[in-house]
Amino acid sequence: MLPKQYSIIFTKGYGLISTGSGSTYLKNRMRGDMNKTELKKILQGKSAEDSLEKLATLFPGQILFTTSFGIEDQVVTHLISERKLPIEIVTIDTGRLFPETYDVFNRTIKKYDLKIKVYFPDHEPVEKMVTEKGPFSFYYSKENRLECCRIRKVLPLNRALKDKKVWISGIRADQSESRAMMDWLEYDEDKDIFKYYPLFSWTYGQVKDFVKEANIPYNLLHDKNYISIGCQPCTRAVNPGDDFRAGRWWWESDSRKECGFHIKQ
Ligand code: SF4
């Protein structure tokens, strides 16, 4: 059970839809054309772990959590594992990750006795890109960087999301300006999938405190001023007070520093 101070209480005002005698109706609606407003009403007022459990019940076999083993993702993995929720956990191995990321991956599966499904990029476009442009093409132009992210991250992710209806992510609102504009529950029309962010309203301090209190394994790079951790050549430590994403693709001036997971292509 999540300590009360960390439970996410969403804006009240909506009554919860009964899941007792109406559960068959609800499940039929979920399989069909349930929209974001209806799903928000069901989750409104629930804690992060209760919302995850509800979604797992409503979308059996169609719910997936993607982790890159950052500190927020570790909290979500903990919540899923503590309740043994039937939510598939997957990660994308781009081939350019830090050794510390593999270390926390290993400690996590051992601690929670978990299987985390790994998706790799298709070898042919990786081979072509690196052969033609070299191993650091992403430093030379934003176009090259997005190409690399697309081949190594976005395309494997699309395979992972195939036939899923709910995608869980560790995004928080205060991670960046563009993320602050998002909602804790979204519907992606292109992918026909709901996106749910259980830690959306958490602060970085709350995440760190929770990890410490619950003794959750975390990437040791966080202790060296790495906040947002992605691929090794595209991530660096930040200074105190820097923007959360300042250490990602730091050579680019665009404030919307995303790999393509959470922006429309
Ligand atoms: Fe390539 Fe860097 Fe994107 Fe990783 S973060 S996929 S190395 S451009």
C-alpha cells in the first residue's frame, strides 16, 4: 500500500462508476469505444496503485508499462510488483545504454522476481545507419538524431505497443514544459491507445523520498547528478537547478527534448 502522503488524489467532482452489477457493461464498453472522459471518471480520485489495478482489470492482456529504469519508472515497477498486477513490463534496449542501466535492470528483476521483456532495434536499419553515417551521426544534425531515435527506440516501441489498449509511463508533469501541458490520462488517436501516467503529479523530491523509504533499486547515475537517463552518448549530468531534461541531447537548442515516444511523428 502506498503511504498516504504519496497517494495521488485526482481532482474530485466525478462520482465513480459502479463496477459491481455494471461490470459486464463496463468491460464491453472498454473493449469497444470507451473514450477518455469515461475512463477518467472511473479513475478519478483513485491512488496510483488503485488506478493501475483497475486498468489491469478492465484491459486484461492489453496493458503495458515501458521502463527505461529511471527513478520514476522504478517506482511504477515497484507498485506493479507489490500487487503482482498483470501488467506487462517491457524495455527498449537501444544498444547504447549505460552499464549502470543494465545494473539496475538486473537488480530489479532479481528483487521483484520479474520478467521484463526486452525489445531490440531491427538490425538492418541500425547496420545501414552506422555504416553510412558512423557511430555518432546523432551529434551532426537533429535530423540524424531523430533518425537514430526512431530506429533504435520508436520502431521497437511500436512493436511492443501493437494490439495494446493502455500504455503506462513514468512521465511527471514537472519534468519539462511540454510534459506540463500533458494530462495524466491521454488518448493517442494515431496508436489507438490510452496513455496513463500514474506519477504525473509527483515532484522529483517525492519520487526520491519514496524510493528511499521503500528501498527500491535505482540507477546509481542518479547519485552523480544524472536526472533523466537515456542512451550513454546522449545523456550527461546536470547542474543543480538545471531543467530536468537539460542533460539529454544538450547540444540541441530545441526545448522539446523528446525521442519521439511522446510526441506525434
Ligand atoms: Fe540514438 Fe541518442 Fe536517440 Fe539513443 S538517444 S537512440 S543513441 S540519438
